[in-house]
Amino acid sequence: MTLAPLLPDWALSERVAALRSASRAIECFGPAEIAKPLADVAYLIEGLRIAKGAPLLMAGPGFIGKTAIAQSLMLSLASGQRVFGVYSCKPCTVLHVDLEQGRDLTFRRYQRFARGMGVDLLSLENRLRVAIKPAVRLDSDDAEDEYSRVLEGVDFAVIDCLRAAAPTADENSSEVRRWIDLLDRIGEKTGTVVALIHHMKKPNANAPEGARNAIRGSSAIFDACGAVFAFTGEKGQPARVHHEKERTKGILLDDFGLRIEDVELDGRRDAGLRIVHLEREQLDTADHGSAKQLDNVRRIRAFFAATPVHHGNQSSLRAAVGMKNEAFSAALSILQSRGEIATEAGPSFRWTGGST
């Protein structure tokens, strides 16, 4: 026997329409609400300025270690260990949405990181969660409902990567930010800090924006995110981390480095894995191999500290600094790749920032 509906079709349709309208209503706040005291910024990792808000972007070229760095970060959050051995955090629940690597590689790497960091994975209970290539993507019809459900109770989530999460999106169009805004709405409801892994081109040595200018796709991607970390470097070398945006307080970190290294255990050279944090001076030495090259970089910085703009070509700049051609070219290339020195029409060289 089929039961008749409790409401006629027309009444049911009107009720559904009313509910949809209510859920889309614009809510406004007046002075009484605006003036209420607010809690301090809820940082998940205060040393990295990672707090609740719009999504976090982690961008870098291929094979620089973006996903490995994110996995190490999530394992630290789940276990309460210092992130990269430096930044303190409290144990919390994390979710890794893997849309690229697959189960075997992702699980194998977590096991290696756990051994290298001395973490017992089973002791984490349900604080570390992984979703492997879910069918629901950000551009699916039920994305907001499904991701709201799966992120409920999660403090930090990584989606790897933006391109795979929204395969129908044109990343070169400003419309791509609709999927980042979707995650922003979900994060607002669930209290989850969502990080997106994204790709970037090789930095443009002449661009004053430095690493920011190399992020692939529309500038709307950068605009939609609350915080942006950009990774640069060569394959097999430490990643240089550029803190390009921090919307909460507007305080940016100095560049630092992250090196991925094997940990030997029980005679196995690659049994474990860990991320080693490098300060800027350590990174300069690691990047460029010798104290002499680091000294050459400092000499050019010192020149621009006194003369922020040099009008002339590269040969005249080299003569003004007083260095041999090969050493000067290598050191100048380093500073240009970081966006510290911009080359302009004229020709001229302009100092754009950095520590002398």
C-alpha cells in the first residue's frame, strides 16, 4: 500500500522554495553585534601564522616536495609534535584529501614520516584521516553538503591539489575562485582550516612580486586565499619558503627553508623520513654551496643598500660592485630569482627588498 503525501505537491514545492530562500537570505549585523568583544585569533600554528579563516594556499613547482611537506605538517598536528621541529602546536584532528598520489604512496610516506618523527600511528586514534581520490570534487553538484559533512570536527585539512579538486574549472579565469570561496564557506561553518596545494611556474627573475608572480593561473586564486606560502628551488635541493600573504594580521614571516631527508633506522637508510627546518642564512649556504658565494650575495646587497637604483647595464653594475664576471653573474642571478633585484627598462637595476 502506498501512503499519500502529507502535503499536496504545490504546498510541498512552496515549502521547499521557502526553505531555500531562507538559507540564501542575507544576514546583516548592527552596532550591537559589531561592538561585542572578540576572542583572540585562534592560531593552529602561531609561529607560521596559520589561523582559521579563508583557505591557505601552498604553491610550488613540481617535485619540490609540497605534498611531503604537507604530510609532515599534518602528522605533527595530529601528534602534537613541533611542526618541522620548530613551530609548536596542540594535538588536533586533520584530514588529507589525496587526489593525486593514491593509497600506496600516501600511506607509505605517512609510515616513513612516523618512523622518522618517532610517532606511533596507532596512538593517534582518529586524529589523522585520509580520503583517497574521492569521487565528489569541488565542482560536483553535492560538493558543499559532502565536504561540510566530512570536514565536521576536523581542525585542519589539506586538499591535494586544486587542479584535481576542480577539474572542470579554468584556472586562468577569475571564475576559479568560486571553488575557493566554496571552501571558505565550508570552513566558516565547520571551523576547519583548509589548505590547498597548487602548482606554480618557475619564478620570473625580473618580476618584483617574486614568488607570488609565479603562482599558476588567475590572480583570483591568490586573492581568494587568506594565507599563501610559495615554495621555490631546484629538484633535490631544499625548498625556499616565501610567506606571501597573511590576511589575519598582515605580518609576514622571513623566508626560511625546508629540507626533506631520509632517516636511517635498524640499518635501513630510508626507513624514515623527516623535514629539517633551515633559517635563511643556513638556506643560503645550502642553496649555493659555498661561503664565498654567500659572501658575494652579501656584497651586492650591501651595494644596493647604499644605492637602491643603478642606472646602467649588467657590465656597469658589475664594475660598480667590483667583482669578477662569473662570481658576479651567479650572485646577481640568486638575488633576481628571489625578486630582491628587479631589472627595468633603461636599463637599470632596482632593489626591491630583502635583508642586507
